[in-house]
Amino acid sequence: MLKAQSRWPLQEQFVQRKNSQENLDRFIPNRSAMDFDYAHYMLTEANKGKENPNASSSPAREAYQKKLAETFNMNRSRILAFKNKPPAPVETFPREFSSVSHDKPAKTRRNIPQTSERTLDAPDLVDDYYLNLLDWGSCNVLAIALGNTVYLWDATDGSTSELVTVDDENGPITSVSWAPDGRHIAIGLNNSEVQLWDSASNRQLRTLRGGHRLRVGSLAWNNHILTTGGMDGRIVNNDVRVRSPIVETYTGHEQDVCGLKWSASGQQLASGGNDNLLHIWDRSMASSNSATQWLHKLEDHTSAVKALAWCPFQSNLLASGGGGGDRSIKFWNTHTGACLNSVDTGSQVCALLWNKNERELLSSHGFTQNQLTLWKYPSMVKMAELTGHTSRVLYMAQSPDGCTVASAAADETLRFWNVFGVPEVAKPAPKTNPEPFAHLNRIR
């Protein structure tokens, strides 16, 4: 239901001055233009006559004082003379050659709502760290697995529909993942099978069998390739267009594969497992004849690695999060395998999401706060901590526009957060003058 309380309880306050005079800065005079001897005389001796009107004064004395003032140029009426104007600032580089925009307005600070925008009930949500039961498709439809059933929530109009309910001997559902087209969805089952469904017609297209021996807890799409990760430690690439879908198998994990993410280019795959390992696989090394060797085997985490997120603005940057015995977020250069940074979050890291519009990273956590934490990258300064869930926040998904995040927790609630804000409207690119003869391949 929609919360009635204010979404921005803490407003940043600015104290404004009453009038412009209070904004005046102090002026430091030019001391070389001052006559301190004359000033001392005017403050002491010259006023004795005014303060003592009864003092004796003769015409000769007045004539003497007048002559003395003319001799020492003491007939000035101002004590402090501000003759010299401050020098004009010198520009090291001419303005026309400077790359810095002097007239660019200051960027306003974004308000981050501290409460969820909407909360939906999610009964029978399986409390299992190693599963992946939430995904938001490109057509703005959210899929969530509750027990043996997959429900679809349309973010456009708020409508809810049931896609499929599996039998008890096949369930519960252990993973869901939308295809890039936002229409087809893959559903991993506890019985080691994977079903493909058409959400528009509510029709099952096919079932993938034989790739795994145990439940399928992680799924990831790379165009027409569906990658599945199982509790048996196997990773299988399935080409869903062909009759025999298994095209590649990756062997490197000893236990449950609980995290799978393809890079934006589709060239590298990151996999995390309950064996505390993080593998980076490269498609250029793939072979359909034998198990594919990994590009990097990263062993820095000390607990299960489920949370994985590829950076949207740096193609070879990967963020990974460790479980309750690790509690860290690590950043990797996937070309070299180097760990660039590691941050102790203080609690189990369940999921990670990058902001598509700003250099920010969102993490969801377990005990003790069960919070969502927004970090500024690369400083990793905490920008906000979003609370509301009463149990560990196991799953997160991001809306297609990148602004809203949905979180599902073991408290059986689904919450929506406007944490990433509204993206700025892109300015049109300036028109450039075409080069002469640009339309000609060559000049004869």
C-alpha cells in the first residue's frame, strides 16, 4: 500500500540574510596611501581646542597653527585615503582556451527518500540466500517467485497476474530471469529443470533438462544464450533457439553457484559460489568440446559470493559482495584480475546494484539492520541507509529507467524505493561543421 507519511522528513535548511548590506565583505585599505603621523595628530592634538572651548586663544596663535598646517599639508579633511583600486585578476589562460565552464550553475543536491514508496505483501517468499527470486524486465513488469508460483506485477498500472504454479515435486521455484526482450522469462526449479515461458500469451515454450543434477538457483541471459548455475557447481550455456540447447559448460565451482552476471558486452561472465570463489569467464576461451577454463579464479572472499554487479560506466569493473562470514564489497579489474578496493560493510551482503545515471552503488544487507545502503563511488562514502525491512533483504531488482529499486526480504514484503532519482535530460549534441568534401571518397 502507498505510505501516507512524508517521503522527505529531513529537509536541508538554508538561512537567508535579511538584506544585502549584511553580505558586504570587509575592505582592507592600502596602507601605503595612509599618513599615520597626520592621523595621530588629528586624533589627539587637533581636537583639544574643540573639547576645551574656554582655552585661551590669541590671533598670533591661530595664525601660527594655520601656517603650520599649510607647511605640513595638514589641511586634508580625510584621514584614511583609499586611492588605489585593487588590481584586476590575471587569467593564466585566456577564457576562450579554457576547458572549464565559468558560467556552469552549481549542481543541486539530490533528495534521497528515506522510506519506501510502496509496500506489497509477498507471502511464502523462500528465505534462502542462495536463490534469485526477483527480476524486473525491460517491459516494466516485475517477476517474483513465491513458493511454487511466479507472479507478475505490471509497474505501469499496478496490476498483478499469476504466470505459473508448479507441482510440489518440481518446486519450489528457485530462480527467475527475464530475457532481454522483456517478454520471455526463464524459471529455474528445485528439480534441476528450467522452464521458458512467454508472458504475453501465458504459454510454456520449452523445458531445459540434462544440464544439472540439482536445483538451479541462478540464471543470466546473454542475447539468445541462457546461462544456468546449479547447486551441483556446474554452469551451463544454453542456446534456446536450437533443439539441443547445451553449447558450453563451465566447471570451476565445488558448491552451489548462487551468483551469475554477464557483462554488458556479453564477453565476460562472473560467477559466485558457496565455495567462496569468484570466477571470471571469457567467451573467447569457450569450447563446446570440453569444460571451459576460467580467465580468473579470485579467492579473496571468505564467505559465499552471491551479489555481483557489472559497472555501467567502466566495462571491466565488477563489484562483488560476500556473505555473513565476509561482509565485504570488493571491486575488481576483470581484465587483470586485480582487486581494486575492499570495504567492510559490517553485515551480510545479499545484492548489489549500480546506479545507471550516477557513480553510485546500492547494497542490500542482512543482520543486524536489514538495510539498503547507498554508496558514493569510488570514495565509498555512505550517502544513505534505507530501513524498513525487518529481516534480511535477500533480493533486489532495478526498473528499466534505472530510477526505482524493488527489494524483497525474508519478512515477506516487497518494497519500492526511489533511491536513484530521476536522470537529467540529455542536452542535444552541438552541430559540427562538416569537413569540406566529406561526402566524397576521393578527389580525382
